[in-house]
Amino acid sequence: MKNINNKFFKIFILFLAICGVKSDTCPTDSNWRPTPASSSSPVSPPLPTTSLASDIVYGGNDLYYMAYWSMTDPNNLQPVSDVESEFSIAIPAWAPDYFLIVAKQSAPALKANTNYQFSFDFKLGQVLTQGITYSNMTLSFYQPGDIGYLLWSYRAPMYAFTFTGDFSSTTYKSKTINFSVPIDLGLSTLILQVNRSSAMGYDDTTIFYKNMKITVPSKPVVTPNLITKDSELINIPKASVSLDPQDLSTCPYLASDLVHWHNPSTWPNNVVPQPNENITIPAGKRVLISPCSISQTSIYQRIVIPATSELIFADSNFTMNIKDILVQGKFIMGTTKCRYNANINIIFHGTKTKVDTIAPFYGSKGIAVSAGGFISVHGKQYHNSWTKLASTVWSGDRVIYVQDNINWEVGQQVLITTSQFKDELDNQNEVLTIKSISGKVIEFTNPIKFYHYGGKEYQAEVALLSRRIIFQGNDESDQDSFGGHILVSGEGQFAGIQLKKMGQRNVKARYPLHFHLANVVQNSYISDCVVTKSYYRCYTIHGTNNLTLTRNVAFDVNGHCYYLEDGVEMDNTLSYNLAAFVHTIGEPAAGGAQTGEVYIENENLTQPADSASGGFYITNAYNTIIGNSASGGWAGFSFPNLEKPIGNHKNVEMEPQAFTTKVFEGNTAHSSGYQWISGSSIYVGGKLLTDEDSGLLVYYTGRHSRATCKDGIFSYDPSTFLWMRFNNTKVYLSNFGIGHWGDRVEVVGLEAYDSMRPASLFGAAWLSNAIVDGQTGNILSKSQLYNRQGFQFYDTYVTTILSHITFRNFIQNPTSVYPDDDNVVIIALTFSDLYKPQFISSTINITLENILPAQIIGHKIVPDSGSSRFFNFIDWDGSLVGTHVPTIVGSHEKWWSYDDSKCSYNNDWTIWICEKGSKSVGNIEFWVPNLIIRGEQNEGDTFVGSVSLFGNGITDVRKTAITRNAGITGITSTGWMLWLDGGSPTYLQVWAAQVAYQQYIFLAIPYPAGTTFTISTENKWAWQNAYGFNCTLASSAAEVRSSNGTKYYFDQTHLFVKIVNPVLTGSPSESFNRAGAKIDDVYWEYIYHINATNPNVSPNQDGFYTNLSYTLPSSTL
């Protein structure tokens, strides 16, 4: 009878719970409060002295099958459902004599000369016939990039070991082998090659494996050498080391004027509302909600907090299941001075819908705070919210050391970010659970699977993913990627909360935590929160200024994460935040080298820029961005170009792209930029706009530039020009590090490691005070899958100064075919004849460490490319090329050798090196009717003549080809002879594009005897042709050369003209100057007009004098 009563009692309690009736009783006395939760942490067991052996297990879902003869069918290898580690392989009739079992994910990192075990159980599905046996197997580790070639060509494994065993039984037999690798193996793929005595016969057969694993041996836990700082050169700022001050006497649940939710007298009609009702907090009341006030299991439909009311939560453990909350008054769950210690779980329910169930424009399944409302949610502070490794971690380790003090707890989850380049393609981010912790040392419950680098150059981030207060979508949220969301249009303060399964995929304004059209906030922030498994973004600032986001973490996020939405968001602060493992929505943007792709808003991509999702998406640069880190993503930091704001602000008169960076200081990005050939970890580029006809958003992913100016107002006035500035930045495991398409940029203080290039900078660009290291100690980066280059000088109209840079560890890649494919410090862009370099590149104060001479410059000789022929730069102190005097570097052609005593050819670099002296590098363009037409685009092999050096003692031919594409670059204050294969023209123009102050080009052109000339100059855009003149005839070529450019001379063989630009004065404004190096501006446009007539010789129908002889002017000129 007693058992029956207990049974009915339990059924009754269950019935009460289902009906939303509490099973316990809350006191209604106004002075009663539930006992506040304790801030104490669980007691940690002692740290281990020995790290246990650990297994990396391979089951059927971790492997796939490969074989010759078109036998690679992925269905051949299948898991056996009732045993997780067991799998079968179906061997078809007439299969080849071996096949491969390939791991889908990277192998564990293996330390050299360490004893590992590889083991498995094996059995036959049938007894083999026809004398066929499984003779042996080979355990191998290959470079991941070689896997696709193995069936068609030989690729040497990084390590291989062949072993025999009993492989003839139809019952499981165990096999264990011990192995050690001779070198550290970082990034590799495990392959088990299964060999048979011969090809299979006419029977289909099956084999089985289970318990396949690599065992990492146990070892003593010994404190390693710990790094003492996270950077060598730059300063990466960190958050304050102290916890936020607390005053528990101010806790909101202590107020004397509170009324209890569970007290009937609080509510109209003296009835406590039920979960299935729409509940409105009574006007003018401050209501305290306690764990016993509500059902912990029922789903509440909707709660409205009117403007004069407050809902205050007790600091006690409880769960609330809710669909919608509208805050017009105040929602309080802890405050700045009273952080709650309770485990509070708010679970949002609701299926995917477009209906606004919270309130109009506020959506469903979440909390909305209207204008004038206030929300405050503060959980226990765990500080630091993220840190970095203090030493490298290997596969199988269970203990890590971190750099900063932390107060994390046993049982909490921790993220260790990847140390691998291609984050999305090979996910090596790991989430582990704390088993014990002491100071800066953490032990985990499970072994670490992958290698995580913690060297002197850079260190993987380590972040806490757990918080005591959790806001999350319900379990069904995964079905439609439709989680909860928090929208704040008033003031809001959030600290110490976890947001999990939040955001609603492709639904605008439905993000995990979102300040929405809040204008200029006065006292709002998001601090030390964490977003995990987000369906759509993490933290959003939309139409809101003066907001602070600090010390937050986000991991496993779809779409742009830290998101400034419309382009009007300014004066916000994003500091000390971490974004990791950020995914594009749909296929990642790719496309051509510079053009990229175009994406248009649609139901599956409502913000087309999410095709290039990254950690930090900054539509207006005028914000303070300091001390943040971005791991993974299409880019870590994205600055898209917006000519106008979008969305709710599309009619605002503003040009967001014209604003420069307010502060960009001490930020880090890694493991990104690889999904597009021109991608970078910090990307200034792309273009986002609203199509005027359709009203849809359109995103162009590729090359679109910006001109940053004072106050964000575009101007052609140089006095308004501002440079985008990136200070104390770190990039590693990146494609192009910092990628900037714009008019002006400065990168000062940069550490770049293990990246294809540290930066790709357009416009007037200065990179200074940097370390660029091609190969660190990170064994995952020691791959031939991508090359490392210190910097690529561009091919036209991009001015670059490199100063105070240390280049390290550019090690020859034996697989490189061309010099500019190798691991070299400086390369040129040499593919084009249409785009040719002027004098646009300079270096000064360069240091080289552990770099062989052959790896300093990689210049590819491309005969039909003007960008190859005219490759040049000035090394202003000779520190890069080793001359230690100002030096001109020119391409492979002897055209650059203006003086045998001052020039030499470097065979390793295939370039000329010349003492600069009083010379410089300049550029002119010949425009010749019917031959070289300005702006016309022609193939690179349309050769029409040459330009040769003359004078200064030159007696041999030192020339460069010219094509129908205009533009010649060479050493100035020397003689240049123009030779056109089809004859000299009756008329041509010479644009003195880049002939600096006190520099000149002594131009000679052959003409038939008796030719007369009219030569004038035009300052094209000047009022009344200021500084233009008519040239007069001199008495000798020497007189022309010594003149101010107003003379010409014809010796009956050559016309001599001195090309100068008299407009120039030598003012600093006529060049780009940084750090003692300079690049002369291109002047638009000073033009010489040359007209030739000859009474005795007629030109051909195209206007050329033909039948001339190729003769250099005198070497004494």
C-alpha cells in the first residue's frame, strides 16, 4: 500500500509540473529571499605527475577506402553499427593486389624518437580461396597534398613501416606494432596499405577491423620551458589583470520594495499567472522571481515588462523555459557591482517563423528590449576569459600551461584554437573539459588530439567556453538553424553569460546578442561573454554608437561574428575579444585573382557578404579595435567598402569607406585568407551596396579600393588625405596577412609568421618596424603546399616603402619551378606587359637572418612582359642587397647597367645592381599615332622597337624592348635612344610621367638628314598651360644635355631632347616619403609634343620615316 501511495504521489507531482504548478512552496513574506549562490569554485584534484597513455581511435566514420582500377568506392568501407570502432571493407572481385585505408582527418603529431604503438583487431569475412592471402600491411604517413596523387604517381611517404601478422583468420586476431619516427611529424595523413599476395579472383570478399588506434605512451609531467612574453617586437595590449570590483550590498534582489512573483497579491485578481498565458508584469512594480516562483519545466509563452516595471531575478540556481520576453522597463539578472554566482539557464523555445511574436519588428524566440528599456545580465566573472599557451602542446598531452592568471573551474569547457593554416578544411580546434587546475596549469579529462603551437613567435589561444548563466536555444533549434536571440534598442549591460544555439540563420536582426538602432548609448557594454554554436553571428552592433565589447569569446559561428551592420556604426570599442572557427554561409567566396565573385541577396544568403564571413566585420573603420584575436574565418578582420550605408540607414548621407581607422592596435589574425587566391587575414576590400533597381544587397568580393579622408568626406585635396593605420599587428598561418585595396595605408609594427606573404598593400603604402619569418618552429607549418615570400612589389602605380624589417628563415623549396615561386624575401609581379612598374618601390634598413643569398630576390624572366623587363626598386641604404650604399635594383636586362664601374649582375637574382649616386629611376610614355596608342591594350609580344642607353662611355647595345603598350622605366639622368622598327614618326608625344626634380632623360631619336622639328610642352591640366614652353634649337647635343629642357638639337642623324618636368620644385609633397626612403610621384601630365618634317624624304602612309640605320649616339655625350 505504501508503494502504491508513493506511485500516486509521484504521478501527482508530475501532473502539477505539467500544469505549471510548483511542487514546493515559496514564502510570500516580503523580506524573504532565497539563499544567494556561492562564488566558490569546485575543489580541484591535484595536478598529475604522470600523463597517462592515450589512444587516438579510428572507426569507420574516420576512414575511407582507395584502390586502383577505378575501385575507389567510398561505400566499400562501412562502420559496423553495434561497435563504434568496428568497420568492414568490401573487396570486389578482380580488385588489385593492394588498397589503402586513409584517415579523413590529420594524423596526431608525432615526436621524433618516441615509441608509439599502432594496433588493431583483424578478421576475414570469408575464407580466402585461389591461394590468395593478406601478406602484409604498411603503416604510412604522407603529406596531405600528396594523397590525391597516390594512385597515379609515386609520392614518397614522410614515414613508412611494413609489418606482417596473422591475417588469415575468420575470428578477430590482434596486432600491435611499435614504431618511432626519425623526425617530428606535424601535418600528415595516416594511411594503412593492405597488401595481398595477388589480385583478387572472381569472388567478392569482406574483411573487418576494430579497435584501430595509435597509442601515445605515458610520460612524466614536467614543467617545460615557458615563454615569458607573447611577441618579440610588437606590443599586444591585454585587459586589466584585476576582477571587476564588487559591492554585494547593492545586489538588486536585496531591495526592500520588491514583490514576489509567486505571491498572488502581486498580480491582478490575486492569481499567479500560468505558463500558457501572456504575462504582463503589473505596472509600477518591481517583481522578484525565484526558483520556486515558477515551473522549471513548463514553457512560458510571453512575458512583457512595461516601462514602469522591473523583473528582477534571484541569485539562485534555476531554469526558465520561455518563448518571448519584451522589455519596456527593466530586466535585471545581476549588475555591474553584483555579479550573480548562480547557475541560471534560460532556454528559448519556438519553431521557425517570420511572425513577430515578441512585438512588431522584434521577431520571435528571444528577448527584445525596446527603446527606453534596460537589461542587465551579469554572471560570475571568469578572468581572463581567454589567454594563450605558454608552451607547445603535443598529441596525447593532457596538461597545458597558459600565459595569464585564470580563475577557471573543474568541469568547465576550454577551447584550444588551431595551429593549422587551413582551419575550415582541417578542423584542429579542440574543446576539452577541465579535470584539475592550479594557477596557470590545466589538466583535461581527455587527451589532446592535435598539436598546438606555443612558441616564441606565436601561441594558440586558450578560451573558456563555460559560464554559469546560459541563454540558449532549445534542442530543436538545430533543425532549422533557428535559435534564440537578444535584441536591444535601449540600454543594455551583459557580462559573464554564455549564449549557445542562438541566432536565426539568414534572418536579419535575429542574432545571439544584438544592439539594434540604439543610437548613441550611454552606459552599455558586452563583457566577458561567450557565444558557442551560433547559427547566425555572435555580437552585432547595428545603428549604435559608443558601445563597448570587451573580453568576449565566440566559437563555432556561422556568418560574420563581431558585426557592425550598416556602415554608420562609429566610436564603438572592441577590445580583447576572441573569434574562432567562423564559417561562411554557403560556399566560400573565391573567383579570379583580383576580381573575386559577385553575390546577390537571396533567401539562402540574406547578407551576401556572409560568403566571406570572418571574425570581425567592420563596415566603418572609425572605431577603436584593440587587442582582439581572430582564429579562422574567410578573413579574421574584414573592412568592406561601402560608398553609402545600407539597410535601415541606406538614405543617410555618409560615405563609410572614406573613414580611416580610429584605432587599430595590437590585433592578431591567423589561419585564414586561404579560401581565395588573393585572400588575407585582415582584408580591406570588396564592395557592398544596395542595388537601386531591386533593393537587394550586392557584394563584390574582390578588388575595390577606398580613399580615406579627413572626417570621412572624400576629397581630391591632398591636405585632407588620411592613411588607414594598422599598429602592432600580428598575422600568422595566413595567405596574404594584411590585404589592403585602397589609396593610402600604413602598417607600423607587424609580426608575420608562416604566411605566404605578410601583406599585400595598395596605394601609397608603408610597412615598417616588422618581423617577417618564413618558417617558425611550428611543425604543422613545415609544408611544401604553399610558399612563403617576404613581399611582392606590384607592377604599376602602387607605391610601397619597406623600412626597418627583419626577414628570417626563407628556406629554399626544392619543388619550386620559378624563382618567384620559391621561398624568397622579395619578388616581383611579372605577368603583364600592359601593367608595367614605374619607380614605385623602395626599401631601407632591412635585416636578413638565416637566409641564403639566393633566397633574397626572386625575379622571373618573362620575355614578353614589361613588368618583368622594368622590375625595379631603390634600396636606399643597400641593406637588402648587401652593398650598404644607396642602390638601384633593375631587372635582368642590361638596359639597367648605366655604368660598368657602378653596376653588376647578380646571377642568383637575375637582376642588375647599380650604385645610385645622383641617379634615380623614372618613367616616360611614348604615344605614337598608328602605333602606340595611350590606353590601348595589346598583347605582350607586340614588339615595335627598343630603347637603348647611350653616352657615359657606353659603346655596346644596352636596350630594352618596347611594345604597343605604352610605358618605359629606367635610370634617369642618362641617355635613352628610341628606336622604332617601323621608322621614326612625324609626330609623337612624350609624357614625362615620372621625371623627378633635378632628374632628366636625355632622349635621342633617329631621323633622316634634313629633318626639321617643332617641339613644345604642355602642362595639360594647368591654367593657361603654366610651365609650358616652345623648345629652341641648340648648337650641340651637349648644350641640350646641360640645358633646362627648353633646347633641342639635330645632328642630321639623331634628334636630342632633354625631358624634364619644370613644374616640380623638390617639395616633399612631390614624393611619398617615409623613414628616409622616398618614391617620386607620377605627375599628371607634363607632355612633350614633337613634330618632324623633311622636305627631301617623305614619310610612309602611316606617318613614319623608314630606312633608318640603328646607330647609337656618341659614347662621349
